[in-house]
Amino acid sequence: MTTIRIDRIDDALAALREPNLAQSLYDEGKVIMDKVLLTLHGDEHRVRRMLEFRVFRRSFFRYYETEVFPRALDDVLTPLVARGGCDLVEFGHRITVNLTADFAGVDRPLRSVDETETLLRFVKTFGDGATLVHSTRDKDVVRAEVRAALADFETRFLNPSIARRMALLTQCSQGTIDDAALPRDVLTVLLQNEDKVELPPDVLCREIAFYLQAGSHSTATATVHAFHEIHAWMQSNPEDRSRIMDDPLFMQRCVHESLRLHPASPVSWRKPLCPVTLRGGIEAVPSDRVEIDLYTANRQVDVYGEDAARFNPHRSIPAGHEPFGLTFGTGVHTCLGRDLDGGVVPRGVVDPSAHQYGIIALLIKALLAANARPTSADPASAATHTARPMWGRYPVVFG
Ligand code: HEM
């Protein structure tokens, strides 16, 4: 197999939009990723994406960001601030598991610490399965852990969540409640399945498990990176401190800058379904792997400037490019959680009181408001269980 590497942003955009290149980064992680939205192709992908897209509307994101999420954030952050410190990596996972459970449609009826911890353990194991290709552990051991976690998750969380939604759907079809009383989540639209998408129980289970980990893991990781970059910037550029705290559009700009530098996965992989001529004229055939290097493309100096590899929220972004680069992908697999996490990219004049800033900006603002800061007594360290560049521990103190 020949690997064709693409690391220029325009070539990467073209490859990600090429219909004859199919997803292949998750072939090793089939134990959790087989037949989930991200690994489907062609019509099968289009139909399922259209069905699930109903949950991911901008109007709902703004409501979620202003009404639902601040309460969940408060519940998690207040006790940690009272305790005087926490590990941001753990905080990130604990808070984002609520976020993705809400969107996936996983009920947490007890709302207890134990229940959240159990769900968190499942999500971490699912995440290890999805990113198996980058794992530094014995892959068969990871696969066995994922299989066991899926079975347990199905019994403890998924089946009760399905039963509650089926009862509501029956009431809805009998006219005793109306559509507005139904939960707004992926599981509900899949059970409603107005588009008659074929979805056997094992696929449904993996799909919901995939959502839980896809959103939670990447949001948690991106939040820690953003905190690190923004805190360091405030230290070296004290004149920007009050702007970061008081101007939410500038805070969002800072988050986008961090997302550009730290894509959740440094690469996307695609396999040609037939001979394909890539932008630039290279021929790719089905036995090749096309590796799209998002990390390098996002740091291209003739697009983002001479200092492209550094965090600088004042850089200007050329027309036709996103401030977060390729971090949320592009084309048919563009991240469904992009606007939820990153907010809407401000274009021209925007009304700050009506703008949607994204969950990550909200998280960083809350952390900085609590005066969260790294501590030299317990320095942060990189993760060792994966080759992906991310923080393993990031202790902070508050107050
Ligand atoms: C900073 C946070 C996030 C990052 C960096 C991120 C990144 C990505 C990327 C790069 C892709 C496309 C992969 C490819 O083309 O190979 C993707 C797809 C996806 N993401 Fe995200 N994501 C984030 C958060 C979320 C959240 C919060 C959710 C859900 C609540 C979510 C749901 C999805 C789904 C469902 C897909 C598959 C879309 C499809 O295949 O049609 N993501 N994400």
C-alpha cells in the first residue's frame, strides 16, 4: 500500500470533498465505528446524515448554549472551585459527557455522581476504541474492553433510554402529547425513523456510543488546549486580558485560533473507491491510502502568515478560509457539532447579544472567571496512551 500525503490546505479541501474517496481512519476501530455515520459512504451516509441533522439546528444550539448548558456547567464547576482545584482533562470529560448525552439521547435519570462516573468510564473506553489506530496499547485488549463496555452500556443506559422514547412516541402517535414534547436528540429521530433507514440493534447501539465519544472526547481535548493557549497568551500579552474576559467575540476568536493549532485528529484518512486524480495531478488507486495532514495544512504560512505555527488571535484570516482551518473537516463528513462547539463564525457586523459563541468559549470564560491557572507544584503533562498530541493531566488551581 502506498500512502499519498496531502498537507497543503487547498489540496486537503479538494480531497475531503472528493466523492470517490471514502473514510478509512476508523477501519482499525470497527469494534465501535462499524456502520456509524462517520464511516458510512454515498447514499447510505447521505440518508442517515439527513435524518440525524434534524437535531443539529443553529436555533437549537443557541437555546442550548444560553439555557441548558450553563446549568450543567455550574453543577460541575461550583464544587471544584470550592475544593480549590481540579484536573482540567477530567473536568473537560465530566462536563462534556453531559453535553453529548443530551444530543445523543442517553438519559441519566439519577443525575448522581456515580451515574456520571459510570457513563464517563464507558465514553473513555469507546474513545479508546474509535482512536485505536493511534493507540500505543495492545489493540486486542482495547477491543475486548470496548466490547464489554458496549454490552454494559446497552443494558444500563441505552435500553432504558429507548424504552422511555418508545413510550413517548406511542403517546405522540395516539395524539395524547404533541411533537414538541418529544426529546430533541439523535436516539429519538432514529427511533422515529421517518426516512426508514435500516438500523439493526447493534448498529443503533454503536451509533449512540459513537456520538457520546465523538462529541465528548474532542470537546474535552479542545477545551484543555484552548485554556492552555489562552492562559499563556494572557500572561505574555497582559494588555489583552480584559478584552478576553469582556469581549465574547474576541474570546471566540481565541478559541478558533486554538482549534486551528490543535485539530482533534492530526490526520484524516481516505481510501480511493476507484482511480482518482487528486488536485495537483497525483493519481490515487484503490490500494493507496490518502492521508490528509490537517495539522500541517492548518499551519500553512502562505495562508495563515509567517507565524502560523504560533497562537496569535490578532492574525487576519484570508477570505475563503476558516479561522479554525480544517479542524472540523469539510465536505459530506463535516462535523455536525461544529457550530455547537465553535459557535457561528462572525461574518461582518454581528449583534453580540444574539450571537452564538460555542460551548468551548463558554467553558473557557467560566474557567477564567474562576481564576483557574496552572500550578508549578503539579505541572501538566502530555498523554502517553495515544500518539495524538493531547494533554494527559492538566492540574489547575482556582481563586
Ligand atoms: C472541538 C470539538 C470537535 C472537533 C474538533 C470535531 C472534529 C470532527 C471532524 C474533523 C470530523 C470529520 C472527520 C472526517 O472527515 O474524517 C467530525 C465529524 C463528526 N462530528 Fe465532530 N468534532 C467535534 C465535536 C463534535 C460534537 C460536540 C459532536 C456532537 C455532539 C460531533 C459530532 C460529529 C459527527 C456526528 C460527525 C460525523 C459527521 C458525518 O460523518 O457526517 N463532533 N468531527
